[in-house]
Amino acid sequence: MKLILDSNVALKLVLPEPDVAIAIQLLDDFNAGLHELLAPNFFPVEVAHALTRAERQGRVSDPWKLWQIVMGDCPQLFDADPLMQRAIEIASKARIGVYDCLYVALAEREGCNLVTADEKLIKNLPSFPIVSLSTL
């Protein structure tokens, strides 16, 4: 099954957060060939940003090492530029961030679901192909 992987799900592989076991199972399924994971090409930057923020908060001590772990099972990356117009349309109508909407636009284009841990995103975009990690 093809899925768009939100960076907040991938981060659960290295940060102590709720639904870690589900995120690990998703990655195990990916490694077993059950899922094809995709993401916009800024995914590595989002992961790095979140890990350095976690370091500033005292939650992690080696963001580089954790980044390497996450990127070791990196999803297939797609250029975000062709998705920008649709992402801006979604962001403007829903009044939410363009970064999140790029993931949604990729899910629309690829005809698959976005897997996220962002319940607010799911609530704000109920008619879009988004599923909660907690429901997998």
C-alpha cells in the first residue's frame, strides 16, 4: 500500500512519544515490502528541524545521530515545487500551514493516504485523504 509519511510519524522512531509502537510497526511493514512510503523532498529538513528543537528542549542529546537513524529508512522523496499551487490553495482555504498542505497535495496526486500524528490537521481537513497514525 502506498502512503505519504508525515515527518511527525517518522520522528516517533527516535523520540519518546505516544504511538511509538504503531510507528515502528509501520516502518517494519515498509521494510517488509508491505508499504511504499513517500514524502515531499523537504522531509529531511523537517526531521532535522524537529530534532534540533528537541535538543534545545533537552529531550535529546545527539540530533545528528537520530537524524541518521530516521533517514536510514527514508521514504521516497518527491519534488515539492509541482505541488505548490495545490498546497497554497488548500492552505488558503483551510488557513493552515503550507508545509502540511504539501503533504496533503502529494497524497491527492498519488491517490493515497497521508499518515500523520497531527490530529489538528485531520480535524481541519476532514474531506482530504488523511489518516491518523493511531488508527493504523
